[in-house]
Amino acid sequence: MQYVFILIILFSACKKENPSIPINYKYNYFSLKQGLQRIYKITDRTIDKEISIDTTITYELKEIYDSSFIDNSGNIAWRLERYKRADSAQQWVISDVWENQIINNQAHSVEENIRYIKIIFPPKKDEIWNGNAFNTLEATNYSISNMDEYVSINALIFDSILTVNQKYEETLIYKYQTFEQYATNVGLINKTVIAIDYAYTYPPNIPIEQRISRGHLYYQTIISHN
């Protein structure tokens, strides 16, 4: 009996000496900081072979967090100003203003007055949530496929990135894929949208992106940040 009593005392002492480790929510994947700036190269391609359309537009996009404010719900939000230019020889022209914030461990982005849930914190691989829970669009399951991974993009090195899959459907004749990648202390570094409505079936052994009859491809890739 005395032996059991001693074990109980030792166990209690160990519990006191090992407090629980605080949760790392990893909010810095969706970094919100005044003056934070990201510049991207945009490649936007539209294809419709039936009417002889195959056009590619390239330009640069700059995003900068201008200031924070209190929104209508009493939460802190950040004004994200977005500028465009054809190339580095041109002047920036403001395009639109979005709104970003973190509420209840969710990263929210209001884009053209549509609110999306971009990330759930703390992020967990294979976790699924409805990215359209706060808008009127069709429910869409977002999920995390990779996290805390090293990647190099346009000579920029990111030691920890998070990949959020927003859509993926593919057959021999169509493909719909959207995903975003976020880096710690930077935020969004890559966005890819592939919407192939119809593709030729021959030759079937080559990627569908090389068999497009009608579709739209959008690539947003970071080229610099502060």
C-alpha cells in the first residue's frame, strides 16, 4: 500500500513539472502586417479552338497591406490594396481593394465582396472545410495537402509552405483544379486555376494541358516580397 502511495506522489510531481505545450496556431501563414508587400507575375490564358481563340495575357500584380480597421462585426480587418502593371517599365495602377482578417481561427479573404475561408488554424494535413461557408456560392471542400515544406520559386527560398487545395476534378476530356500556396511571414506565394472545359482525347498519353480545346488557365506566382 505504501509503495502505491509513493507512486501516486511521484506521478503527481511529474505532471506538475511537465505543463502542457502551448498550441502553435501558425497564423503567420496568413501574415497580416502593415506594409507587407508581394509582387506576382500573372499568366492568364484563354483557349477556344472552335473559334480560333488562344490568347495569353501577362502582367504584374502587387498586393500591399495598407492599414487595419474595425469591420461591421467589430473585428480587426486589413485593407489589401492590389495594383497592376504590364511590366516593370510601367507605373502601378490600382485595380481593386480586398479585405483580409483572422476570425475564430479562420483566415478570411473578402474578394470582390465575396468572403472565403482560406485556412483553418492550426492547419492540419487532410483537414477539410467549406471555403464558401460565408457566401452564397456552392459549397466547396478545401483541404490541406502539404505543410511545413521547403520550396524555391523564382530564386526565392521559402522554408515552410502550406498548400490548400480548393478544387480538383479530372477526366480524359476535362480538368478543374484550383490551389493556393502560402509561406510563413509572407502569405500567398502561388495561385493556380486550371479550368479545362473540353480537351481532345488524342493522344491520351500526354497531359491534358497540352490537349485543350476550350478552357482557361491562370497562374499567379510570386517574384518578390519585402
